[in-house]
Amino acid sequence: MAETLAIDFGTSNSAAAVLRDGRPLRLAIEPGAETLPTAVFFPARGGAMRIGEAATEALIAGAEGRYMRALKSVLGTELFHESRLVAGRRRTLAEIVAAFLAALRERAEAATGRRFARALSGRPVHFHADPASDARAEADLRGCYLAAGFAQVDFLPEPEAAALASHGLGREGELGLIVDIGGGTSDFSVFRSQGGKAQILANHGIRLGGTDFDQQVSLSHAMPALGQGGSLRREMGRGLLPVPNAVYVDLATWARIPFLYTPETRRMAAGMARMALDRPGMDRLVAVLDEELGHELAFAVERGKIAANSGAEAGIAMGFIEPGLARAITPETLEAALSANRHALAEAAAETLRLAGVTPGQIGSVVLVGGSSLMGLVADEARRLCPGASQLRAQAFTAVVDGLALATAR
């Protein structure tokens, strides 16, 4: 039987692995690294698409072109199949994701000296809450794998894969709860460690992840410096109008940033600047759109979030927009920005236990997985739900791909 390539195609990071002598072997799909950022960069003047760290380095270096990240979050939406002008050529996001997966396959083949016609891919428990959109998202991703050169692709829920890789962390016969907080979704599995294997009792998930945390922090901390929440004078008549919020929501959303750089959006921002009471703030919004600084802003917000999560009083440095521009972020303001997300995570974890028919007191261990599980609120809510359970950390960025590799033997 042909060998299967295990792929964790993530919102923020991706990884690939194969099974060797019954153990996962992660592949170096970046020079010296087992994961790569799920990001692409198209040079403005043509040339090969860059992926992973090379894409991020091009953005940081100020190279002309189009940078994209968090494309997984657009699966199952109309935007995924809309044709857009990217680096002088009309492309759909479906074509871009397929090209990313093809590049990942080629790197895996170069690392192993083998060809891969089959893939086992992770997927969130729910791409979307709506069943029709969820089915469409999996169909979208399947189509991308096939277009990337795979003849067959199967899917496994990501928390189930993490449970397969992590069951050995708990005791034999013990019930465990996987809490997998990724870039775009939060997924949960209740499992029992039995006979050296993980028996899955229930899976559950919600469309909430690290990019949503970034969005909330951006809207609450950074966007007011760009005129959000302000007022506009009317073109005719008296009184004021609120500044529309939609452009700020899109600017705070990783996957939507590249599609703001249009003549229509820039004209709208310039028109608002002329009528704004907060002219300096609105001029900053105009500069971000004109100079295509949206991703630099998103990275600055992400860095501020990470620093505040560690307990530091930090800042969101925005000197690339205007010299000296910064906004403070503290553990307290971070908590306020993410309070609604904290509640949603707690409810989703509790629902997973209900689906499994177990009580919090029966959970012996909680296993935290995914890059965004490093957020303090995740551990806090897991401890509050299951106070008697030991709290364990799997390999944050590779537990899913390890489990997928193990699952290729089933």
C-alpha cells in the first residue's frame, strides 16, 4: 500500500509527518524546522510564490508584493472562490491554498525521497457551526488537496489526532480531555487511555482561535488610534455620524487584510478623513491602507498580546505608521478584551464533557495542545472546569501531526 503523508494544515502553522517503525517522523519542511507558517507571498513583479518563513521575511524586508496568512479560516465561504488580482494575475484563494499544499508535498517528497499520492489531513471538528457551510469547507479543502497532486485525501478531527499522540501522558484507564486551541478553531476531545491506545468518547469544537484573540486585542487597543469609535461631520446638514466599523474589523482580521487594498476602500477612508473629528487618527487609517501596513499592524498586535499574556506591561508599537505611535497593553486590559472568548471556551469544553456523558470530576488529565493554548485564560478555564485533573502540555505545534501520522496505520 502506498505511504500516506500526514498533514496538519493549520490556520497559523503547518506540519507534515510520516510513520516510521511505528513512530511519527516529522519532516523538515522548512530549513531546520518541523513546522512552517501557513503564509504565502507573491512578489509584485512576478516570480515564484514564497511560503512559510520566506513569505514572512519578504514582508518584514518591505519587498513589494502581496502577503497572505490564515487562509484556512476562509474555507467554506464565497470569498474562497472569488477571483482577485494578486501580483498582476487573477487568482482565487482556492488556487493559492492548492499551490501552498503542492509546495508542502514537494518538500516532503524531497525530504523522504518518496512520492505521496495519499494524504491524511487534520480538520477542525467544525469548520463552521452551520452544517452546510461545514460540509462546503471540507469539500473546499479536499479540492485543494486534489489540485495539489494528491490522488486521495482523508480527514481526521484535529483533537482526535492530538489524543492519539498524547494518550501516553495520562495513566492507563484514565479519562482525559484534549483542549486544542489553534489559530482559527478551538477543538476538544474526551478520551480514555486503554491498552496503549486512545479511545475517543466525544469530539466538539467552535470557530474561535488565536486569530480571533488577535482581532479582539486589535479592535480594543490598536484601532482606536486609527479613528475607530470616532465621529464624522455630515456632508450636508447638522449633527454627527459614527465612523463605520466594518473597515476596522477587516483590518483586524488576518485573512481579510489583503482585500482591503483596493481603490474603493482607499477612497472611502480618504473621504472619512476629510469629515472626521479625529483627523490625525483617520489619517493614520489612510496611511495604513495606502502603504499596505495591515500585516505589520497585525504582527505588532500579536507581539503585544504575547507579552501581556506573559504578565508584562507592554505596548503595541506602531512607529511604522507614525513615529513614536504606540498603545499600552497590560494583563488587565488583555483580560478585558478577551473576556467573551474566555466564556465561549469554557462553555465549549463543558459541552464536550456532556457529549461524552462524563462529569468534570471524572477527568484525570487535561492535555493542552495548539499554539494558542499558551494563553493564560485557556489554562485558567481548564483548571476551573476540572479542578481535580492534572494539567499537561503536549507538543503545542506538533501533537496533531504526530497523531495524524499514527493514524495512518489504522
